Amino acid sequence: MKRENSKHRIFALCRLLMEQSDLSHPLSMPTIISTLESQGYPCERKAIYDDFKVLESIGLEIQFVRTPSMGYVLSGRIFESVELKLLIDAVSASSFLSEKKTQQLKDKLLQFSTVYEKDSLFMDIDYPKSSNEQIFYTIDTLLQAIREKKKIQFTYFDLGLDKKRHYRKQKKTYQGDPYGLVWENKSYYVLMKMDHHEDISQYRADKMDQVICTDIIYESKPFNLQQYRSQRINMYSGEKVSMTLEFENSDRLASLVLDQFGEDILILAQNEKTFTVNVKSSISPTLMGWLATLGTQVKIIQPKSLISAYQNHLNKILNQYREVHHESD
């Protein structure tokens, strides 16, 4: 069927170049014309050249190449292959997204790829996924509240053994001032100053329900997001302390410490065998677990409160297995 609308033809040409052209697969002029004709857009070379100019006027780059064969390609794409791969993998690994939302996002990102690279960009890996289909609405509402500096209201839940929502505090409505969203440990957290609470708290966005952006304007206080993030492991809060940790001297451990606390911390080599770092962090279960994974490769130098908390943490674990051992005897 013949379609006269030249605007539609330009869109069809743009999609053809985006999906089927790259430096290894240039499109010849006869191929472009025949493909557009098969879609209902009969045209001549001059019309295609005019369409090229229109596409270039809006920022697209169309290049004529001679190897491996002569033809036209869309260069200077919005996303390069490696960028699409990173984005698709990040979406796939995000546990706060449901299976449905994950697939929708990946399908949208794949629209920016060519037919020749789709298989290499997509890997079907079974990551854990949320059952919360409202996550986009929740994040959108949170972004609006942060942008407009308005208080939000919400309820908060955990998933129980029955895999159903169990709301905290008898489905109490929480209210506070949202300061920002942080992606950590495959989940999104909203950082908030709750009403009647001075410290910043964090809540997982995928565990929030009935999120409302109110009309109440709040006055934000100075807040260092980077500092807040560096003082928490996996976004667990707790008593913040300044600590000195001693590590076995190796590049691997130095790299691990910098990954965890950021590259602006001070690392001091004590000798050929050890180095120390001074950092601020919260005394939390995740800090204890992180230290435990390093075993004898790390030693807490100070403060005594952290040493005591870590000893109690390890003793509770050991006592659990001592009890099992005695029962088996």
C-alpha cells in the first residue's frame, strides 16, 4: 500500500538505519529504497538524500563507507554497544524490579541496538526479582517530592514466610522529608528525615506502599550524601564511630577497602606486613559480616566499643554451634 506521508517515511528510514546498519553492515541505496518500498514508501534517491539531510539536522550522523561493502550507516549512536550492555545488565541485576518491569526496560533499551548485536547484549540470567509492580510509581512519586521539597507519606512492609506483605506497626502511616534516592546492594533506598526524628533514616523503595506526595513543603537541611553513603555498609544504620582497622599489606585488600569506603580515605602503610585505615562507619550487622569475611586479614585497633561489639557478635555465632555440639554428644 502506498503511503504518501514523507514524515512517516523519514521515521521508517531512521528506524531502518538504527536497526540494520553498522560499520560491518552498511546499507546500499538500492537496499534502502527497496526496503522502504516494501513498507509502503516508494521513493527515489533524491528523496532519500533529502531525508538524510533532515535526520542530520536533528543531530543524527549518517556516514557513507566503502568497506567491507559500500553503503550508509548510522554512526554516532545514542548508545554504543558497550553502554547498552552495561545498562541492560544493571537492569537485569536490579532486585527491586519485577520480572515484568525488567523485561519492559530491556526491550526499550534493545530498541537502540542493531539486529546484529541483540544476541550478544541479552543474557537470560535468573536474578532474584521483586513482586512489587508499583515500583515505578513509587520512585516517580519520590522523585517529585524530592524535586518539589514536599513531605511524603507511606506505609512500610516486609515479606513474611507466607510471601505476603506484613506491614510494620499495624500499617502505620510514616511521614518525612525525602532527601535523595540511592541505589545500593541491588535495591533503591530513599534517604529521609522523619518527623520527630533528627537523624537521617533510609527505607527500601520496593517495600514502601501507598506512597503519597503531600502538599506540605519542608525546609531541607545541609546533607552530605557521599559522606552518609561511605559511613554505611549496604545501607544499614547504627551507632556511628570513628574506627581504625589494620589489614594485611596487599594490593588486593587495599583495593577492597577503597571499593568499600571510597578513594578519599587515608591509608597508612605501617610496615611491609600491614597497613591501617581510619574511617567512620555504623556499627551494624553488615559491618560485622564484612569484617568476618576477611577473617584474620583484618584487626580492629579502635574503638573499644567496636571491638566489644565484634567479640559479642562472633561469640553469639560460636555459642550457637557449641550448643549443637553438646546436644549431639
